[in-house]
Amino acid sequence: QHQNVRAENGKQYGDLPQFVDYVYLRRVAQVNAAIVAETASAPAPPVNVHIVGDLSATTTLLWDASPEAVAGYEILIRRTTAPDWERTVSVDANAKRAALAFSKDDYLFAVRAVGKNGARGLPVVPVAAVGR
């Protein structure tokens, strides 16, 4: 907990430089810088990402291309009970749809652009397709 700088009964409290773990702080700063660099060099995400709301046991995703040149797209897949993405399906840079053998009732999906430099953009979770 952050505390106001003070001394009580001879014990120092508060956020002071002598209490900072600079080795740990350096590692945190390096991780933050790496994430910022990866995100900054990644392409813009695809737009208008939709999931087709039919009653089939498969899932179809639709999207419009990223406004930037990309090497391709990745479909991220995870069970509804999983905390992290479990599978990645790569698709061509010209693709604007993907048909997946996973039920939309049991899985969550996202689409992200992959730059020509290999940097992965932010994933976009689809919304229900209306009139598409």
C-alpha cells in the first residue's frame, strides 16, 4: 500500500527511494518498453469484425481489411471457460472471412492483423452480424 511519508515510533513509512527495488523496476520498465514497441510496430486491427449468428455447429467470422498492408490475419480461439487464447488459425492477407469448425456456443473468437514485420496487432472480438 502507498502511504504518506512519515516516521512513527522510530520506523519510517512511505514511498521513499531507499525502499525501491531498482533491479525489479528495471525489469518492469523493459517489459513495458517491449510491449509498447510491439504494439507501435503492429498494423491497425481489422474493422467491422462480425460473427454470423446462424444455428449451425460451425462459426463464420467476417471482417474488413486493416487499413494498413498486412502479412495476414490470425483468428484467436478459446473455450468460454478458458482465461487465455488456446488456438491460433492463420489466414491469408486477402481473406475477409473464416469458416471454423468450432461452435460459437462453446468458444470465443477474435481476429488480429499480422504485420509484414511479424508484429501482431490488437485482437478484435466480433459482434453479431446484422444484415451481412
